[in-house]
Amino acid sequence: MVHFKNEEILNDTPVVVLDFDILEQNIEWLNNLAEKSNIKLRPHVKTHKSTYIADLQIKAGATGITTATLGEAEVMVNSGIRDILIAYPIIGEKKLKRFGKLLKHADLTVALDDIIVAKGLSEVGKANSKTIDIYIDIDTGNERMGRSPQESINEILEIAALPFINIKGLTSHPGHAYAESDVEKLKRIAIDDATELYKTKMLLEKENLHIPEISVGATAIARFTGEIPYVTEVRAGMYVFNDRNVMATGGATEDDCAVTIYSTVVSRPSKDRLIIDAGSKTLAHDPNIEGGFGRIKNQENLVIKRLSEEHAIVEIQGKCDLRVGDIVEIIPNHICPVINLTDEVYGFRGGVFEKTVTIDARGKNK
């Protein structure tokens, strides 16, 4: 546990703590890697949901940002950011009206995989006399958004024929990489992912449709930026903070994790169980391939086995000297939902409190 010179902040747990030194190191790392590889960096801000951190990323060299929702994009535009990829289909009259309003103030791109979504955006473009840039989602193995390359071709050609629509890029999310820990397997996933997008691009070239951007995104494979062929843009998000899931892939160490949770032991009802005050409303309920709901630093004999809303039930698997009132430091499994559960994080540098960072887009899930 880092020794803080502002211990009073820890008297009111659970508390989410940010190490500015690690944050800035992480931002610089991927920016330098992308720049060296001549690849654009468009970080996904759904991890931090903070206009302050997004601004740090842009000042470091990011060409723009990625958001998961229209609501996140609205917050970022209101802070002055103008180049945004909304990596989620925009559907429905209300959302399309919001999108049209936002379009007057920013350069927006939307990711989608269906012509019905594209038709709605085309109508917004017509109403605003503005062509809408879009990315097409391709499934490269994660089985979430997108069709296979072969199944995508006809749909993409139909979308390309719509007025006020410009297909700017092909995109994917190789989220299945998080199930792997072997470096060579991870690199193969990264290369196969980009290659499938490139194959799609080449099939479309034969149909006289040129698409300039190949955009990939996952922190699990971000370290291979520069070794992956065909890529023009990378959209990693969790690299700014990192977490236990990134660690499980070998993409980070404890020293690369910029955000941790401090929690107090509130009960030790038996020799093999203790309770801390960081439950599912703090840690979130995401699993990890190594088990447990977070890693308690410097306590190898402790496993967070279960969560209720305000309680974490910790199994003691050996010697443990912790008593009621003691504080532990936790690396969460998945940092994104953890950040979305808090209004602010406390930022420290060298153990000294520097400032509070507001989670501006917290709860902007639509």
C-alpha cells in the first residue's frame, strides 16, 4: 500500500484513488508507441469518463476520442472536444435528434453494422446538409457487433449507396483477447483481427469502394501496436488506468495500475473470513479468469470470493494479521464499471493529494 501524506482521505472508505504519475506514464506510453508506428490514436474514454483525462490524452497527441454512448459524446463536446467516434449504433427518433444537435458543434463519426441505423443517420445528414462519416463494425472473432467479412460486403455496399453517408473506416473489437494470457496467442489474435478487416477492405476495393481507415481497439493487444499490419488507428481505453483483467493478459503489472480502491475491514467473524466495505456498488461484479472480484495488494492469502452491495466477503487462505479497522488496497478486475460507479476519484502524486478528478460522464449510458 502506498503511504499517503493525506491519511484523512482514507478515513471515509471505500475510496477510489488515482496515481497521477502512473496515469501520465500510461498515456505517454501508448501515445509514443502509436506515434512511432505512424498510427493514429483515438482512445476510448468510456474507461475514465473524465473530460480532464480526455484533455490530457489529446494534449499528449491523440487525434480524437472514442465514446461508447451519445451521452458521453455530449459531455465531451461540451468540454470543447470536437473529433469524436461514437462507437455504438444510434437508433430511435430521440437519439437521432440529439445527434443532429450535437453534429452542429463537432465532427462526429458513428460505428454501426446495419443499414437501418445508417438510414436514420442519412436522414439526419439530409436535414443538416452534412455528410455523416461512419465506421462499419466487422466481427473478427468476438461475436458481438458486426457480421463476418464475407457476410458484410452486400450490407456495406447498400449502406455506401445512401445519400449523406460516407463510410470512412472498418472497425472491430477483439474482446476475446481477454481470455488469453499467452503472448504469442494474443499477438496472433491481434494480427488476425487486423487481417480480417483488411480482407474486407480488399473485397470492397474490387467493388470500387475505397475505405481509408482500419481501426482496432483493445488494451489487451495495444502493446503490439506497430507489429500489427494494415492498422491506421488504435482505440484502446483501459490502458490509462489498467486493471486486473489487463494484468491477466500480460498487458500490465501492478505498477501500471493507476487506480486502486481503498477499503476498510469492518468485520472478521471467523478465522477464515473477513468483510470489507467495498461491495458490488464499488468493485462492480465483473469476474476474472484468475478468480475473485479484485486483487488485494500485498495480501496473497486473501481472495474476494463474494460481493453483496456494500460487503465484500474475503476468504482467508492462510496467515492473515488484519483486524477490524485496518485498510486494504484493491486492484479491481474491470476498471470501466468501477469508474462509472463513483462521482470522483482522488488524485495523488508521490503520495501527496493533488486534486479531485470528476467523473463527468458518469451514468451517461444512453
